[in-house]
Amino acid sequence: HADGLTGKVSLRNVTNLEQGTPEHDIVIDISESDAPVGPLRLSVVDNLLIVHCLERMVALIFDIRHKERDIVPSLISPCTVTSHEGPLVIWDYLDGGIVLDASKGVVYQLRLDCGIILEDFLSRPPHELATVLKLLLRRTGCRDHIVQLLRKGLVSKTNSSEMAQGFQVLNSAYRQVIEALSQKSGTRQTTVSLQELEAQIAYQSVLSEKDMVTLVFHPHFVMSEGLEESIPTGNNDSFALENWTIPESLRVTNPGKGGKTPYVLSVVISYLRSLLGLQILPHKILQCFVFDICVYFRQEHLLQQLLHYHVLLDSPELALRLQILAKDSRSWATQASLDMALRVREFSVVAEMLLFSGQYLDIVPFIVTQKDVNFKVKTLLEELESDIKANSEDPELMQHVLTEIRLWKQEADLSPRSAEGGVPQPDLDGCEKWLPELVNTLTS
């Protein structure tokens, strides 16, 4: 009910009987004084209530779910409405933001520019990040505004608790989309793919973890560290993981010495914690980014904790990153890489780590057991031959390994080639130097 005499608009819930009583009415005070404001008309556009004060030729915009001290304030200052088509009082305001000028035979469609509304709203501080995010999430097509808001928060180093509250609001909306999509088919799915979610939220204001990395965290990291020339952030394929990682050369060579957790890393971890608190398993694009910046900032103790408690989940991508760390003299990463590679069945990584750590006698049995047909035996023999320390400690080491290889080949020769449980043939290309009998085999 719009009452121009008292300058009040009263709204009652007619869909929920328990809430449809006078004590639950939402009353909006339009007038700043006791003077009548004249005829009022109402429109609803994008979940926002527009109150048209016809005589004063102004409009006010309200979000009835946004309250300050139990009062629903106007989101913006009164907007003056100018019309060259005649007085507003003769227009009809219909549902769906439709305005009809019957005298001219013209129909108008009301549209709102959320950028202008947001700018005016933020010009009257203070407003917490969570409050502004709630306001934007109730609108459609506000994703860019949310991205800019978050990036400004990172640049100004908004305090961690406020950022955490903002992430809770953002991810709660994301969680609702996930649950709705999982129940869409009639049977509750245990997981929902990121591609499905992207299609669902394309026209909404919700951000996935892929959006947070590609649009917020990664660009801010590149800018704040002055890496624009080293890591271009052009129009890359948003789903191509390699476009949103920190190159190995930068991760390994960054001269940082650890110490206090950098602000950007603490914010990313806060976002990750928010996802997990809502039982959302973070996509690997976020997990890899967290891994990379932990290494870049030399926060390896934090990284070990994230891996140990399975905050960062097993994946081939992380197994390869651990392998790189191990080869860069991070002793803790050797066993971590081996364990993860075994769990995700990345047998080539396991073989390389066994080779790197000098466990020469374990390589052949492992390859035979796992039936890895891609391992090149020449790599093992070259590495062993060049390992002076290992050969000096055990002069018979090379012969032991060669014996294992010969037994492997004998078992493979006797194993039926068509049998699924058969022993694969070793790749002995280039091994004639150590296994001279191969020359005779090739000659015959």
C-alpha cells in the first residue's frame, strides 16, 4: 500500500500466512518531513522496489532485505526524473517494470544501472564488505561489480575478518546453486562438475572458485608482485589450468625467505577455509594456485600442513609440483611426492622420484608390479652409472640392478602376451652398453 499523505509504503507477505500479519509488515518511510508527498507509484526491477513520487518528479530505490537499525533506507539519493513526454502522473506503472503512457501510445521498460546505484551507495560509508556483497548477490548481472569490489578490497588490504565474512556470504550463495543443481535431476548428486556450475551461474552474480582465481586472486597477485611481464594475463582460456599457475621458474627462484604470511596468501587461505566450511571441495585450479603461492612466498610449513590434513587434495598436478620441489632440494617433498603419486597412480612420477632419491634397487620391482610400459630402462642405467657416491658405497650395485633387469626380461618373454596379468616387456632401447647380449639378439 502506497500512502502519499503519510509518505509511507507498507508491504505485506501474501505468500507466507505466518508472516502475513500486520506486525510483520515492512513499512518504508518516503518523506523526510510530515508534509504529504503526493501520489506514489511502485515498480519492481531486479528485486529492487522503485517508489515514484509523481508530484516531486523523483524516484527512490529500495532493497527491502537491506535494513539499517530496522529501517529500510533508500539505496541512493533521490533521483530527479525528467520527461519530455508529459507529466509522470498520467502514466500507468505496470508489473515487470513496465510504464505505459496511454496518451502518447508509448510503452517504456524500466532498467537499472547497478554500477551507478553501487557508486552512490558506497559514497555514504561505512558499509562492510559482506553487506555490499549481499546487496549485489540479490541482483542479476553484477558479477563484474563483485569482482571489482573484491579486487579493491585486496588492494586496500581490507582486514582479514571482514574479508572472511564477505567470503562466507559469497560462498553461501554458491553453495545454494550447487545444492539446487545437484537436486535438479530428481536424484541428489554427490558431486557437480565446474562446467555444469558455470553454465548455471552464467547470468547470475555468483562466483565459482575458478572465477575467484582467474578474475580476482591471480590478477591481483601478478599486479602486486610486479610480474606483468613474466605472467601475461590476457584473454586466456579460463579452463586451461596452465594459464593460471605461477611458472616453475618464478616459484623456485623467488628470493623470499618465508616469515610472516603475506596478506594475499592469508586472504586466499581464508577463502579456501570458507569453501571447506560449507563442504565445497575446491576445484584443482584453486588448489594449484594455493600450492604455487605457498612455494613462491616460501611458506612451505603452511603448505605441508595443507597437504597433511588433505586441505589440498591428491591430484596429478600436485604430484608433479611436489616432484619439482623435491628436485629443488626440498627433502620433505620427496616422500610427499612419492605418496601422492602412488595414490593417484602416477607411476612415472614414482619411478622418477625413486631414481632421484637413489633407490635404484626398488625401481625395477615397482615397474614390473605396476606394469608401467612407458619407463625407459636406459634412464635408470645412465643415472646409476653417473652416481659416483652410490657406486662407491656399493660396488656391486650396478650388477644387482642389471640382474633385476635380466630377470624382468626373462619373465616378460615367458609371459603370454595376450594375458591381462602378463609381465610387460622392458623398454631396453639404448641399453646395449650395459647389456651386451642385446646386440646378439638384434643380430640374430
